[in-house]
Amino acid sequence: MKIVTFGEIMLRLTPPGKERLVASDAFEACYGGAEANVALSLAILGADASFVTTLPHNPLGEAARNHLRRYGVKTDKILFGGNRLGVYYLEQGIDRRPSRVVYDRKGSSFAEADPDGYDWESILAGADYFHLSGITPALSKACFAATLSALKAAKKQGVTVSFDPNYRAALWSVEDAAKAMDEILPYVDILMTNENQAAELFALAVDPCDEGYQTLAKALYDRYALKAVALTERRTFSANVNSIAAKLYDGKEFVSSPTYKMDILDRVGGGDAFAAGLLYALASNMPAQKTVEFAAAASCLAHSIKGDASLATKDEILSLANGNMNGRTKR
Amino acid sequence: MKIVTFGEIMLRLTPPGKERLVASDAFEACYGGAEANVALSLAILGADASFVTTLPHNPLGEAARNHLRRYGVKTDKILFGGNRLGVYYLEQGIDRRPSRVVYDRKGSSFAEADPDGYDWESILAGADYFHLSGITPALSKACFAATLSALKAAKKQGVTVSFDPNYRAALWSVEDAAKAMDEILPYVDILMTNENQAAELFALAVDPCDEGYQTLAKALYDRYALKAVALTERRTFSANVNSIAAKLYDGKEFVSSPTYKMDILDRVGGGDAFAAGLLYALASNMPAQKTVEFAAAASCLAHSIKGDASLATKDEILSLANGNMNGRTKR
Amino acid sequence: MKIVTFGEIMLRLTPPGKERLVASDAFEACYGGAEANVALSLAILGADASFVTTLPHNPLGEAARNHLRRYGVKTDKILFGGNRLGVYYLEQGIDRRPSRVVYDRKGSSFAEADPDGYDWESILAGADYFHLSGITPALSKACFAATLSALKAAKKQGVTVSFDPNYRAALWSVEDAAKAMDEILPYVDILMTNENQAAELFALAVDPCDEGYQTLAKALYDRYALKAVALTERRTFSANVNSIAAKLYDGKEFVSSPTYKMDILDRVGGGDAFAAGLLYALASNMPAQKTVEFAAAASCLAHSIKGDASLATKDEILSLANGNMNGRTKR
Amino acid sequence: MKIVTFGEIMLRLTPPGKERLVASDAFEACYGGAEANVALSLAILGADASFVTTLPHNPLGEAARNHLRRYGVKTDKILFGGNRLGVYYLEQGIDRRPSRVVYDRKGSSFAEADPDGYDWESILAGADYFHLSGITPALSKACFAATLSALKAAKKQGVTVSFDPNYRAALWSVEDAAKAMDEILPYVDILMTNENQAAELFALAVDPCDEGYQTLAKALYDRYALKAVALTERRTFSANVNSIAAKLYDGKEFVSSPTYKMDILDRVGGGDAFAAGLLYALASNMPAQKTVEFAAAASCLAHSIKGDASLATKDEILSLANGNMNGRTKR
Amino acid sequence: MKIVTFGEIMLRLTPPGKERLVASDAFEACYGGAEANVALSLAILGADASFVTTLPHNPLGEAARNHLRRYGVKTDKILFGGNRLGVYYLEQGIDRRPSRVVYDRKGSSFAEADPDGYDWESILAGADYFHLSGITPALSKACFAATLSALKAAKKQGVTVSFDPNYRAALWSVEDAAKAMDEILPYVDILMTNENQAAELFALAVDPCDEGYQTLAKALYDRYALKAVALTERRTFSANVNSIAAKLYDGKEFVSSPTYKMDILDRVGGGDAFAAGLLYALASNMPAQKTVEFAAAASCLAHSIKGDASLATKDEILSLANGNMNGRTKR
Amino acid sequence: MKIVTFGEIMLRLTPPGKERLVASDAFEACYGGAEANVALSLAILGADASFVTTLPHNPLGEAARNHLRRYGVKTDKILFGGNRLGVYYLEQGIDRRPSRVVYDRKGSSFAEADPDGYDWESILAGADYFHLSGITPALSKACFAATLSALKAAKKQGVTVSFDPNYRAALWSVEDAAKAMDEILPYVDILMTNENQAAELFALAVDPCDEGYQTLAKALYDRYALKAVALTERRTFSANVNSIAAKLYDGKEFVSSPTYKMDILDRVGGGDAFAAGLLYALASNMPAQKTVEFAAAASCLAHSIKGDASLATKDEILSLANGNMNGRTKR
């Protein structure tokens, strides 16, 4: 099971103890980004996961690469060059004070990398899956061009393409994103989205019930000739209490996971862990019902793990997916 | 909008990670006190907020002053002298283990400052509001005398006086406090209190329902010829789960805020943030309903912010007051 | 009230901030073990508590001894020798991610200590109670032998024996443990157990209702000619939300505590705090109803206190047992 | 004594405990920049110090402003706008491992600010001194333009101009810097430099002895019609052991400070503290000999204080300058 | 070997990483005081050491007591009562920035304790040595009275009295201290002092050479009919580099230790460790030369150990005293 | 350049801030061991470095593997099995207080691993160098057997063998070690040792001067038919000040490095960094003089880097070896 992901990895700076950014005189540092998180979680699960990006040739770029390597991600296709590693500041919320992300990623090595610098034929050689999110094409024209090159190469080499629109208002307008979807989706095989994005990017209103989700999934499946559509359903009760559930339509079955209501340790990367779980289950040929349960459990556990990327193992995810939900101490 | 507050600011020492005082070998340090917290939050909101106190001429006194200055409080009327900065140790509780405060404020520079040292005419020049809590007069005879001088000067200079009885059993008896209320309230325009204090200090029993609170507010309004009475209603479910709601009577309307049930990050200063929100809304001439909502939202957010004083901005408070209550991440 | 406990104390290494073991580059260190925790909590309560063990003659062994001494446990009967202090790594869970304990206690000074090295006659001289858990005999043959010697000496010297089976699958099989119970229980006067252990170790199925617990308690009471049987009833909703309740049968009355649903700060040692509370209440001749309430409140508070051993004082436990359950700040 | 400084303030991120950047998972955060450090130290000394810059309108920009405000710097002339706060990563060296600075300041709000946005007439009104370093004009064309506007306004308003070339190879070439000196120096009254810069920027080779320094100082004094030339002489024995000494020529006298050999706590800002000390002494009309001693002592103490800016007080600097050099504990 | 010491123990608050008090938002906490430090080090050395004081009945007082208990000091003669635990803030210097101590000990439980509250007959029963420093009588009239009572009781019970004048300008004037010496010294058997105190308190000028020290020691020995006079000779090269040496005169021999030039980790308590080492060596009947070497080595090692009290063991001190001075790693 | 090393990697637990083990309530955690450190530093230098060991299948074993992977070491030949990861506690000394290592490595997965479990033919395929230290054979009979198997396989496959006796008194007697040398050295090509080991293990007394070292090197070279002999010369002035120098004899030349006197940040692994530097230089075919300079500079820098393994890059080492010794800040 060889999976390649492509995107930006940033330095994340988080004030300790849920302190406010304006008041903090220290930061916890980790490295993350949507596609990097997916690769890292896949490596933890045991997949042959490779991450492709461009990093600056300085200690920060090396630290980002090392972070991935530490957890088993293959990093030999990463390019080094450009000016800086993107940064994001994360102020962690609680109760009715929302978490707040301050991005400082403009002018990053990845955003400014030459799209022709990536040798997709070599990068994708032997890959089963190629995954990226909508953040990558949103970062710059160069990144958009690189995205299209990658997608074309994947198609040509018969690599299954997985895509999560991951819309970020800070990066582009809904209109630009929707337009980009039209260019990207034709290359996509597996789409992960949710009701908000369906409405905004695909102009598909959803009735938030089982039937409504099924209608949505089928509409997307048909419109873009997909192999599978996964939907996540998040409810935000407070900054530290959310619920998550998932649906999957693979052309044959429409299946649902349980809903997990969660006390959150680290909110970031919940969707990326879902993507990793979904890809792992699909690549393992789990049945649809098991697949959606595995992916939802993977997402649930990611909320209880510090840092951008989930470190949950296959055994831990299976245990939860199989119903061991009470969190009793393991001695 | 120029607001002056007067009181003691202390060094707060908190064991990290909710550790017990008896077990801790480190303390997080911040600086706070009821009136200082009000001034700081008002400065964050954009008011011209000035804090008056007496601090020792040593690095601790300077650090307390600097803390206020950092967040925009005017500190040029602070006097320096005396022996020591008051200290309080805060053991943060969780679940059924209560938070515990150990005060060590006797003999502080503020408590022992000469009441004639403050030049109230100059301090209050141009001020719209003067705020203090019942802690200030409770600290010492000198503080009580200074309080009365300040109130008289405020009255003389036409400054609106705001007062929160903030009864602390560690500082004085109910009898002494009740007697002091009789001397202080004649100078007060805006009173913030709650059902417990009403019973203990003002001998007004309350039926804890909307009608009861209205009756109480009107009784206080009439008895002391006030301009506004604000009531807060806190319910303590556990050390880390409380609810807060507020009522306001301004002689015309009796209005109520929603009730916020909260997961608490830092319990101290919830009432001070309410005071700051109330004063800001009143000084901004918000309508009564908006005022009580703004003040309650300000108090709610204060519970999610580390340290004595709330750092919530006007936008954040308005967003919550306007119903964005789910704490969804802001990117 | 003189109480002696006997067992192993280990170094506990906990990643800060609920970080995963695999990701952590720092550990919080404390020292604990079932019987050491009981002794420590008893010392906090005011009992004359003595802990007996064997520690390595190095700074880790000294630190473990010093930890006990710091909180008032008598340590003059501790032996020094052997190779190492046992270690356990604690990964603290949240939500549906369970806490995980990785034991590294093989070959410890305690496990390998000569069972004849303890002079039980001197150790137990003047003791009212002797307490140990099933962990001690499970650690090694030597520990099992020492356990039996201790129990015989206690019986001979008229010391009341208290026992908590504390079954740990990592240490021995259910079969071996059940067999050991047959050897140990004849010396036991006070037994603390729960429905799971009843089924596994004593082959007594329980209907989880008041009547069922009563039937169980009486069965154990009769089978082993006990003086008292205490049952704890834990429900695990998630890694950070549990409930706890207790029952006590003393041959005359069957009494129950309230059920405490808890937000957990530190899960480890909840049972040990129950044992300490029970022994303290029994030794203080509290009535049965007060005893079960005191023990349950002691266990509840232990979940809100960092570290293995509860530091709750008698006043704090009584306050909770008497119904002050809302965790309101104490100033 | 009113002094205005103009430049960029950045977020400084330092791994704790002299850890390497590539290995660190946390950063200590502070805010600093050459001219901000000068303003801050001047405020500590008691001067009316104002800092002018452009900051992003986000929590990082506010934190940088608040840092200055905390220590008494006037910040009301700071503009808010643009995209980002510049960042620099500081890896602190020891022994023969050098400290390493990784700059990430491109595209900062300051570098991209409209040079016409500063109202110099208002900013410099009433100022006695205007200080900036060569970093400011090096940052961007806009910054260079702003520098010239400021210098012209200062000249026009009769403000004494102080300048430290502060050459940084990462920002511009020696050629560009030397050319810029030609445009800037005509507006300068007080120049602080050293032998390296003299050679590179002013093409003046120095014989590193007292006579040589005097020759250099006079040459600069004459060439640019200065009021005073200060020279610092640093010797770098290792990353944590340096020495510092200073010379001053004011057209009448050439005076020298003692040489301080130092165990270094924080190397950054040693030159800025010298500038602050020099300006303070000049503005206080200290005699030349006292001035150079005060400035050198200020620089020496800065190396023993954490963070970019020195927090040494006037009393502390005077004590050292007066010969109390042994660091005996003050009780 | 039973030794009793009497004095105040305070909470020491130290900013981490040699940060300045005015800049710190955290403190490392430990507990110390001259006589408490002596008792603690003696307990580490293996003596039966008991500390007598008065502590407040709150978690801070308990923590101070527990700190002593942790390291084996007997604390059963400590009284509980009064208002507060004294505090001192320690800003740790480096290079030419001195360490700075800010005392906040006025009104402490110890300073205000009733001098008649101590039952000296019982406290000193069986004691071989009684030690205190000049800080104790300097704290208050009550403390002075308690000191005299203790000294008289010691004399009566035949306990050898050891005294270190430990002059602190913040506590009393040289005149008052000198007068007090006249009252105290008649009860003293072992005096530890230095050239500064000799000049200030005993009006004995010293020529700082071996002969001079010998003359001084003999003068003191004769004037007060002492059993032994120990002199320490500290040279302060910088805040982090000092040297220490010691002399001892016992009526027969005048002996000297080597001089230790030291890189300092924690300066506080160097003299207390000397006192502990001296008392231990005297009580062990070491020869004079060995005694002075042991005491000086004990003092030297104390500078390399964090916290007020030295934790150096007898083996460690002997190893250094015997010439193993190079600090080679022990595996 | 492919290099394989074989040995044990342990969890290192270090109290922060040079605190004593007995006083610490937290540990900094890293992973290291002589041969693992060599592999890690070689990977940093750019070599294809592979580390072979046996680790427990738990989060600690995974973390040790991940630490190596993070910095580029190949870990695919690591076996998983056995009971535990070895631990060592490091108390860092300063001045005359030595650093102290408490080993807790008995019964580790590596020590107890089946020597036949390693497939040396596959492990060493394509390798240029095989390195291990005398610690590996000292750990257990199984490890000694595995060592011999590895050495034989290396010889058979034409891999150059490098060996550092690294004598540890805690692991075996001088006699046993000396005997083992006789079995190991016949397989060795490159020997790194020092005067102490020469005397103890090889019975070769050294006159500590250039000529003496040369005589020693030649004697070893001849006796064991080596390709190269490297000698390190460490002088220990205090726990935090050492000097290091090196000699190399390759059968043709005897060359010496400069002597580096160092302020030490982290003493552990200084010898391993020397080994890594030496192997890298030899494998790069640097001339003898450059080789010894590179290795000595690598060792010097390792003392300034936190953790067991040096993270110094090739550029950094070359810069120092080329004489840039003053540690001036790199911007």
C-alpha cells in the first residue's frame, strides 16, 4: 500500500495551557499541514506513505522534514529551496472562546516553488494512491499549476486520486475555489467533503439527515464519476466539545458511522485523520461499513492526541471502531 | 470614555497543572485584583482606563505596574511607597475539589498607604466613571478613609460612581461590611451585586426567579437612589463547571441575559469582567438589553481566559452576545 | 491509630499535557504504588502510617523514600538493597483514548528482596491495621512468601488485616490470582473488592443493583469470616469522565454512598484513596454509613489530585461527604 | 529628554536551554529589534522614549506593541497594517558553537509599509534625539525612503540624529550599504560604529590600538561633520565569553571605557544597550569620560540580561560604571 | 549526634533561567532559611537534626515543614500559628549583574511568635549541639527574646552552642547587631564568622593573610571564651565565580582549607553548608585539619547544588576534601 | 559511504537545570547509547548510517527507533522483542560536583536478545564500515556472542571494523574486559582509545607527551595489525570545563589535533562524536592531518550540544577544524 501526498507543511506555534497569543511568552512547536498530517497518520498505520513538498534549506525546513521522518514518512522526494517555512499560530480555545488560527504562510518555499520542479513520474512511480487537499492549489498560482501537473501524472500512471476540498476562506474566495473544483474534480476518484462545502463549492444544498446525505453523496458521485464519496458531519457544541460522524457512498452502499461526541484535546487535524483512516481502510479493502467506521474512529481519536497529526495506531482505531468506547485504562 | 478604578493589585501565584499548593515546586505568576482587573479589561475594550493604587518601590511593584501598562491601562497616578506587594496563592480546583485562595496581603503598601496621599481632584479630572469594589474599603482603616475621600471627590466632580460590594469573609465580618455599605452607597450610581450579597449586606431576601430578581433590583434602586442595578446569577455545578447570567434594571427596564453554562479555564475575575463589560456598555450608551448581554458575555469569556483579568476584545464579546456561541475555530 | 502497609513503590513517569509516550521528550516524575499510596493518604489524614518495602540504595530509591517522608509516612522500616527501582510509564488518556500504563518493574529491588529480610514482629509491633493489595504477592515468589509471612505475623500479633485484591492481568493469570486468594483470604479481616474481581477471583456473579451487591458482600463476608466487606462500583464513561460509588457490609448493616460522577484530573490511585479512607473511618470508629461515605468521598477527591496518592485532608473529605459537592472557591 | 527611534520589531523565537533549532519542540518568545531595544532601554533609564514602526493588526502585532508598552515605551505613533510580523529564530551557542540567527522577516508589515504613512512632523515634535540603525534602510526600498524622510524632518525640526550602521550581510551587500551611508550620514550627528564597519562601510582601516581608534574617530568626525563618534571594541573568545570596551570622541576629548570580559547570558542587543546608554548619558550632559563609561557599562550589563533589550536601571549601570564590578549579591 | 537549629524558614521564589524579577511570569519555589538549611544538610549527612520554628497553619507552612521532612529533618517541635510564611524573591545574577534578594518577611508567623511558646527544655533534651545565626535575633524583639531563652536553656542543659552572626543590613543596623553580639556571645561555644563581620560587629580589623586570620581567630576565641572559631574567606570575582576558603582555630591548632574557585549554580546557602559541615565534623571528632577541610568542601559543593540547602552527601564531601577535585563523571 | 553500528540505545532521563536526581520531579528524556550516537552523528554528516539493535515492542522502544529515524539513521534492521528498554539517569554536574550516571539497563531487550537473531550477512551487505564499542560485548554473554558473530561476518564480507573499547567499570571488571579485547581486536581495523584504557586493557603505560602517544599508537598498531589507531586526550578541569585533543597514527603518519578547552553544555557522547568524525573523515579519504582535526573538532562541538548524540553538521565541524574558533554569532 503506497500512498503519496502533496502539500505544505508549516511550523505550528501554540501558546501552552490555552493561553492567548497576545499574552504568551512561549510557544509549543510542532510541524503540520493537511497533507503532511495524512501522510504521517498513514505511516503510523503501517502504510508506505510519502510526502512531497518544498522546504527551505535551513534548520526549520530540516526540522519539518525530520518530524515526518521520525514517524516513518518517506521524505526523499522533498525538494529544498526558497525562502521560508510557513508558520501558523494556534490559539487554543475552550468553552465559547473559539480556537484562533493566525496564518503566516505567504512567501513560503512551497507557495513559491517552481511547479516544474517536481518530477511526478518518478514521485508517483508504484503509488496506489495520491492524496491532496484544496489547500494546496489555493496557496499560489504555482501551487495550482503543480496540482494540475500532479493530477494529470496520477491519472496517466493509474494512481487513484483522493481529494479533500478543505476550503479556507483565508486563502481564496468561494468563487475561485468553486472554479478550481471544476478543474480538479475530473481527476479525482475519492472525494471527502461535508455539507458546508457541498453548498458552497458544489452548489448542492443538503437536508442534514441520512437521506439528505445519501442524496448529496450520489449527486457528487455521479457528477464527477467518482469511485467513492465520504461525508463528515461535525457539530460544534463548544471549542472543546464537538461531535463527529461520517457517511460513505461507494456506488453500491451508503453507510454511516456512529456519532462520537468528544472532549477535545487538540482540534486541528481531525479531518486529516479521517482522510488517513479512509484511505487506509480503502487500500486494505475493508468493506464499506468497516471503512466508514474505521475512518470515523480515526478522526475521533485524533481529537484526543496533541499536535496536528494523529498518532493513533491501527489497533487503537480498530478497538474503538469495534465498540470499546469507554476509555478504560489499559495496563 | 474615561474610567478610573481604585484598589489593590497583588501578585497571584498559581501552581501549574492544577497541582496542590502543598505539592508544588513552581508557581505561575500574574498580577491582579478586582479593580485592576476591571481597568485592564476596559483598556482592552478600548476605554481610557486608569488604575490608582500604591505599590512598593521594588521589582514586584514595578512588575505589577508594568502588567497593567502592557495592556494599555494608564498608570501615571499610581503611587510608590510602603513595604510590600500583597500576594495571593491560588490552588485551582477541578470537579468537587474547590479552588482555594490563600491570601497574604496584610501589611501591603496599598493597605498601609496614607489615605491623604491620593490627589483625587487631579486623579478624577475628566473622568466619566469611577469604579471600586468592597474589597478596597475592607483592607484597612486607611483604605476605608481613602475610599470615602475618593467617593466624595467623585461626587463633587460629577463622576458617575460604580460599585461592586465583592464581599470577602476573610477581610471583614458581614456586620462590618453591611455597616460600610451604608456609608458608601449614598455615593454610588451603579451597583453590581447578587442574591447572596443582597441577603447578607442589604438584608434583602430574594426569590431566585425573574420576578424575584426584579423586586430586588428595584428595592436597591430605590433605597439608594441609583442609576442602575446589575445582578449576576452564578450557579456552581463543580469547580470547573459553572453557569452565569445577569439582570439589569435602569429605572425603566428590567432586562436579562442568556444563561451561559461554562467549562472553566480560570475562575478568578469573572465578576470583574462583568463589571468592565457593564461599564463599557453603559458608557457606550448601549440599550439596556444590549448592555446586559454584553456584560454577561464579557463575564462568560473571562472564564475561558487565563489570569485574573479578561483579555476578551470588543469584537469577541459582541460576537458571543450576538449568538455565536459554539466556539468554532476561527481561521 | 497505627497502620502498616507493605508493597512496592515505583517511579512514575508521565508525559506532560496528556502527550503520547511515543511523542514525549519530557516526563513528570512522581513515586507511587498501591500500598504506598494508601500509607501516604493515611498520613495526610493524620494516622500513624508506616510503609514497608525494599528500595535500591541509589538516588531513585532515596527519592522514593523521601517522597513518603515528605508527607509524613514513617519510613524507618524500609530496607535498602537490590538492583533497581521499578518504573511505570503513564500515558494519560482523554475522551475515548484510554490511559495506558507501561510497566517496567521486573527485577526491582522489591520483587527480588529476600522474604526473610523483613522482621515482621518488630514491623507490626503496636500496629492496629496491616494493609496490602494483591499486587504485592503477584510480583514474585519472594513477594508471595513475604506476604504470607506478614499475614501470619499480623494474625499472631492481633493486627487487623485489610486487603484489596487489585488484580493486574500484566502480573499474573486469573487462575494464579484466584489460587492465591485462597491462601491469603483466611488471614484477612477487611476485604475491598468490586464486581469484576468477584466474578474473576471469587467466582461470584453479581447482579449490578443494590440487592445484588448486598448478596455479594454477604457471600464474601461469610465465606472468609470477614469483619467487613467494601465494594466499589466504578463506571467508565470516558478516559476523563468516570463515576464511583461504594457499598459496605460489616455483618450488621449494608450501607451505600452517593454516586460521584467526576471530571478526572488523575485517574491513578482512586482505589487506594478509597482504601485509605475506609481504613481511617473504620479505625476512627465512624458508623457504617459515615464510613462508606467518607471512603467514597476520599476516592472521589483523589481523582481531582495530581499524582498517585491523594493529598485530600480529613476536613476536605468530610466537607464533601457532608454534601458540599459544588466545588465553590474557598477564599 | 525625549527620544524617538524608528525601525522594525520582530518576534524572537529561542529554543530553551541552548537547544538546537533542529531539535527543539518549544520556543521562548520575546519581541525585539535594534531600534526597539534602544527605545525600551531608554524607557527603563527614565527617558521619554517613543518607538515608531508599522505592525500587523493581529495578536502578534499587538503583543509586540504591548511588550514595549509594558516597559514604558510610548507606542502611540505606531501604525497598524500590512501582512505579518517579522520573525527571527535564535539558536544560542556556547563555547565554540556560535549562536545562529535565522531571519524570517521578508514581507513584514514594516518592510512593506508605505513610507508616506509616517507623519514625521508630528512624530518628531518636541523630540531631542532621533535614533535609528542601518537595519531600517536595509529592509526595503520603502524603508530606505522612510528613513530619508525621517532624517530630513529631524534635520528640519532641529532634532539631534543618532545612527548605528549595524551592518547585516543578510540584508544587503557591503557596496549597497556603503552607498547608503553616503546618503544617510549627512543627516547624522552622533555615529556609533566599530573597526569592522569602518573598514567595510567607510573604507577606513584601523590600527586596533588607542591611537588607531582615535585616528578613526577623528576621521569620521571630520568627514561627516559629526557631533560625536562612539566606537565599540568587541572581542569574541567564544560564544559565551566576549569582551567589550568603548571609545568616544566629541570633538574635544577622546575617552575610553574599561574593558569588560563577560560570561554571557544573552548576546543579542549588546550594541543596542550601548546606544541607549550613550544617548542617555549625552542627553543627561554627562562629561565625555562618564558618558563612555556609562555606555560601556550599559552594554556590559545587557549581556547578563535575558531578551533583546537590556532591563538594567540607571542605578545598576552607574554602580558598575563606578567600579562595583564583582557581582556580589544585593540583599 | 543530635543537633537542634532554630530560625525562620521562608518560601524562596526564583525566576527561572536567571530572568529578572521584573520580567518573570513564573517562579521556581523552594523553602529555605539559614538555620533550616543547616538542619537539612546535617540530616543529609546522617545527623539527628531537628529544626524549630513557627509556621502558619496553611498549605505554605505545611509545604515548608514537608520540605524539611522530605530530607530527614525532624519537625515535631515546629509550632503552627500566626499569619504568614515569610517570602524572599531571588533574582539570580551572572557576570557583573549581582544576584538580588527582595525580602518580604515582615509579619511572618516566626517573627511574631510568642517567645514563651517554645519549650526549650523539651526541645533541647538530649541535644549535643544547638545552632542559630544572627538572623534569628534580628527578626523581631520576640525573636531576640526567644533567642536568649534558647541560649540560656542550652547552657543550662550543657548543649554546645554554635553561632554564625550572618549580618544582614536589611534587618538591623550594625550598631544594633554589634550590641546584640554582646548579649549572645557569652552563650556561644563555636563561632563562625569572617573578616567583614569581624570588623563591623566585633571591631577587629584583619590583615587578610594567614597570620592576620590567626590573630583574629585567637582574639575572638579569647574574648568570648570559645571552644572553636571558624573563619570563611570568600572572594567574589563575579556573580557566578567566587572562591571560598576556611580557617579553624580550636585553642590548639590554627588550620586552613584549600581555596576553591567555583563556577556557581546557586549561591545561596554556601555559608549554611559550611556551618553544617563544620558541626558534623566537630561532632564526629574529626581532627582540626580534617574538620576545616570537610567544612570548606561542604561549602564548595553547596554552590553547585540548586536550592538553599546543600544536598551533598558525606561521601561526596569526603571525596572532594580528599582531593578528588576535577568533577569527572561518575558512572 | 555506508556504515553500520551495533549496540544498545537507552532512554536517558536528565533532571532539568542540573538539579540533583534526589530532588527532581521531572526529567528531560532523550535516547542514546554509544553506537547509536555514532550512527546518528554520521547520518547528520551525510553518511548512509544504519543502526542495529533489539528494542522492546512498546512506545518506549518505538520512541528510541523514531529518535534515530528523525535524524536520518536507517532503522530497518532493528529487531523488536524482549521486555524493556534500558534506562539511564543522568545527574549533570557543575564545578567540582561530578556528573553522575545511574544505569538501569539490566534485563533490557538488547541485553537479552538471542545472538542468532541478527542476520549479519544481510545487515552488513554493502557496508564499508562496521563500528561498535566495548559496551556491547560487556552487556551480557548473549551480546558478547552477537559481537563475535558480527565481527566474523564483517571480516568475511570485507567490511572495515572500527572499535572503541569504551571501558565501563559498572559493566565488567578490567580483567574480563582485557580478556575480551584479546578476542575482539584481531577483527578490528580501526582502534580508538586513550591512555587510561591503554594501561588498563592493553597493559601499555604511556608517557603523556607527544612522543609517548606516538609510541603507544605504534605499539597498538603493530600488536593488532591495525589500519589506524586514534587516541583521545581528555583533561577534566571540572565537571563543566574539560579539554580534548586527538592523535592519529595510520602506519605512515602520526598527527595531532589542536587542544580544545571547553565550556561544556552536555558532556555525554563526546567520545562517540569523535568516533563519528573519525569514521566520516576516513571514509571521505581526508588526509591524516585533516582527519584528526575533523574528528577532534567533531568531539569538541558535541560538548556544546544537548543530548547524547552530536547534531553538528559537516560545515560546522569543518569551520571549526579550519580555525574559526571564536564562536561569533552567525546571522
